[in-house]
Amino acid sequence: MRTVKQVLRPERLRQVPEQFSWVDQALVQRHFIDRCEARAAALYLFLVTVADAQGLSYYGAATLAQRLHLSTEELGAMRVQLIELELIAYQAPLYQVLALPGTQIARRTAPRVPAQTAVHERSAGPVSIAHLLDRMGRGRA
């Protein structure tokens, strides 16, 4: 079966940040990197590296696990971590690397993708005040 590439979260389409780097410096400045395990950061870097201009890629779980030296279960856990941090969206087999939460691009008031195609947010323990304020702002838009 052929995979159809489609943007999962159009309101979070990545663009080259002002500092001209696909890896947005806000990843460090806003402490997203501090809130994920090193293996999740490796998955994020891999996805950023292989994604197309819209942030999309569709590497299979077996290939990703092999390339990153993870078990399938570990890969799943790292993917959940990145989803909970709102760094990626996932709808098997398609990944989308998202604009970072709180960035100007992510704050645009485009409608969210319908629930059947969006990855739902889950609470993952402690989150930053900036993240909570960003979530509260989205609810009012």
C-alpha cells in the first residue's frame, strides 16, 4: 500500500527560524531538550534530519529502531515523549516535526486538525509555566 503524505498539523508547519537553522535554538533556550531523554532527542534529531520541507517523514518503526539502536518498545516510549512535548505529531506511518510550542509560527490562529487525525495531548508530569500559558492562550484563540 502506498503511503500518502499529508500534513498532520498545518497550524504547526515548520519554517526556517530567524537564526537560520532547521534545529530551532528555542529547543535549548526554552528547555525542551532538558525535558526529554537523550534517546528521545536522538529520535527528534533523526526526524529533523530526514524530514521534507513540511517536516514530514515516514520511516518505519523497525528502521528507526535499528538506526537509533532502540527496541521497538523504547522507540514507542521516545515517540510518546516527543508527542507530549508537542515536538512531533504522529499518525502511523507518518511523522511531522512541528514548529516549537510558543514560537510565533505555532501561535498562528489556524484551526486544529480534526480529532481523528490529530495526536491527542496527554499530561506527562511537570511542565514549564511558559508551556502552560501557551496552552491557555491556545484555548482562547
